[in-house]
Amino acid sequence: MSMTQTQRLNQVVKTVSAWPIYIVGVLPAAWLFYQAVSNNLGADPLKALEHQLGEWALQLLIATLLITPLRDLFKINLIKYRRAIGLLAFFYALGHLLTYLWLDQQWWWSAIWKDITKRPYIIIGVISFLAMVPLAITSNNLSIRKLGPLTWRKLHQLTYIVVPLAALHFVLLKKTWQLEPILYLGVGLLLVGYRFWRKRLA
Amino acid sequence: MTKLNYSDVTPKGVFLNRRKIIAGALASTALPQIGFAKPLDVVKSEYTVDGEITPRDAAVTYNNFYEFGTGKGDPLANAHTLTTDPWSVEIGGLVNNAGTFGLDDILKDVTLEERIYRFRCVEAWSMVVPWIGFSLSELLKKADPQSGAKYVAFETLYRPEEMPGQKNSRFPYPYVEGLRLDEAMNPLTMIATGMYGEELPNQNGAPLRLVVPWKYGFKSIKSIVKITLTDEQPPTTWNLIADNEYGFYSNVNPEVDHPRWSQASERPIGGGLFAKRIPTLMFNGYADEVASLYSGMDLRTNF
């Protein structure tokens, strides 16, 4: 992308606010749920819904980690959208978790407890989700003021754990090693690794 | 013996659905085998289960057949290229009548019967399928096992040019499975050549597959080309891949969890988003018929 195109893009970003992302962002979830209810997602609509919500959450998480390298390396500044993307990622992760608890396990707590304490991919998924909770709660200006920017930033570095764990959760739930989840893990690790590389240079 | 019509075993809704599919298939012939293959003449059998038969369109679109891809829809998308005619099965090892037999050869002496069996996948989902076929014991008796034979080994076709999943795969193809001889001779153990009143669709293991209803689905090996009687326990594919997850026996057992899933309950496929989980039964509900095969065995170690 030439400098002028980048400048033009950054100009556009200045005029487009972040709030429509919330509205546009939840539409796919609503549409997917509607498709699942009306039995249009194949023979196993539950797994299709559960999987797709999880995959979208993972993609959005990776998108939040892309904002900084895009700015550093390509001078594209999308930082004003990061909060919205992060909160959407949490929304999809929550939807994924609720689908598991409600439609998959059907609130069968003894089985859920066994899953959460015994099965590595579920343990990892739960840790990844729990680490997102404080980030979602503090994704607002008030929290940044209350915590102070430095503490807030430290807290939000939890993302560097959340993303690889979410991708690992995807890798491990497959019965065999499969390319797609491994690619997510690779990209996630690369983006986190970039932070450490950048810090060492600074 | 009475002839059984498809409508006799199928809930009306499913039957009507089938007619809808036929209409659809007539309108568009480009679809892979979701429409109907050759109908088969079958007789009714004593084997049936309580509970609803899984809608046919679920059973022929939701498949684990890694030779055609690891996604549940991949077999439907890719298996239509498989050549199933001509087909022959090599029967050998510790038998007195070894040989390679064409499919017609195998079928000419057997009576095809319909058996409605529960089908339980190790991934904790389940179906109820009206299979068509015959007891494996009929085939084995013709092969005449020698006294030293203790196990039966099965092998799936290896034909990467028609089975895209076999290309560049780390999976140790061809897929192999095995049974103890007494398991293989149990009347429940069947060779299926059809389901839902017709020939097996390719994605379900055409032209002939094993069905062992008290074991997890991956034991029911598809598209068989080789059957070998042995005196030693044969290797089995999933066990070779992860022996801590998949044992040789792999009997359905709600008390022994898979490391990744609880096996205490199962989700019936075909019931939609809100289908209720149902408790999984010991030996998938076939304890009366098969529990004695394992008397004295620790099913936790011999999982």
C-alpha cells in the first residue's frame, strides 16, 4: 500500500466511528442462531453453532492483536476500533460457552464439572475465557481512569495469554492434528511473539 | 417371510421427507448421493430398537470417513467418485476356503435382512439406523476358519486417486480394524450392504461394511476389501494413532470416559438444535446379547 493510500485510509478511519461495529458485529451471531433453530445447519446444528461461535471469537481475538503491528509496520491506525473488536470477541466467546453449557451439556453439572477438571482442551478453553472476563469488564474509559493507564495496560496484556490458549483449545479438541487450528495457533503465537520482539528492540 | 416396505420402518415425517428428497433429486441430478440408490429386496428381522429412526438425510450427510476428508460433510461431498463396481473381497489367513470373492459371489448365498440398530459414535453422538445386510458369521462359516484362528482383521480400500483423504495424509492408511473371533461370530455382528431400504451410499461405506452395534462406530469399518483370520490380535487404526484414547475392544461403556469426552450420555443426531441428551447404555443397549463375551475381563483396562 502506497503512502497516499494509507493516509487516505487513516482519513476514512477518522470519520467512521466505532459504535456501528457493535451492531454489525452481533448480526452474524443472531443469523447463525436463527439458522440453527430453523434446522439449516446440517444434521448437527448444535455442533455447527458451537464451533462457529468459537471460531469467530478466535478470529476477533486475533484481529485485536493485529491492530498494533498494522500501525507499527504499515502505519495503518485502527486503534479506535480495538475496544469494539475485543468486546465482540468476548461476546462470541460467551456465546460459545453458553452454547456448550446450555445446548450441548444441557446444564448437566456433573458432566460439566468433569469436563472442566479433567479434559485438557476444556480446561484450557475455560482459562482462556476467564482471563477475558476482567478485560471485558475494564474495556471502558472509566476503568482506564480508575486503574490508571499503566495498570490498565498491564492488565490488558492478559490478551497475550488469552489468544494462544484459545487457539490451543481449538487444536486439542480435534481427534487428529489438523492444519486449520494449527494455523490459528501459529498466527496467534506470531502476534504475541511480535510484542516481545518489539519490547526487546525498544 | 414378509417383504418389508421402507414406509413400514420409517416415521411418516421421514418418509414424506424422503419423497421430498426424491422430488429434489429429480429436479437436480448434480447432487452427490443424497438422493436414492438402487432399492433392495429385504426381509424383516427380529432386530429393532425402541425410539425413533434417525432421518435418512442426517445419516447420509453426517459421516466420519476420513478417507474422504475429516469434516462431517466431506464424505458426502467427495465419496461419489468412488468406484464400487466391480468390487471384491480377499478372504484369507487361517481359513480353509481362502480366495478373492466378487460382491455378487458373497451375496448370492445370503438373505438380506433389515436390522434396526443403535449406532453410537465415540464422539458421543448417536443414531438409530435401519441397516440391510447379513450376519458376518455366515461369511466366516463359508471361509471355514481353522482351529488356530482367534481374531478377524479387516481392511478398507486404499485408492488415493478416488479417496482424497488418503493423499498426503499422516494417517496410516489403509484403515484397519479387528475383532476377536467370538465377537465376529456373534449374531449381532453384521455385514451391511444397504440402509434405509437401498444400497449403501458411498459415504456410508459402500459397497459393504461392518456393523458392530455394541462398539463405538469407528470399529464398524467401511468399504472392506480384505478379511483375514489370524491367531494374534490385529492392529487397529485409531489404536495405532492414539492408544491411550482408543482400545482394541472399544465397547460402548458409559462408565469409562474417553479422555476428551464423557461417555455417560449421547446426543441423538437428527433431532435438531434442542434434541435432548440421552443416557448411554452399557454395550449400547446390547448387554443381554454380548456381555457374556467379556465376563471376567476388566473393561476399564480393556477399553
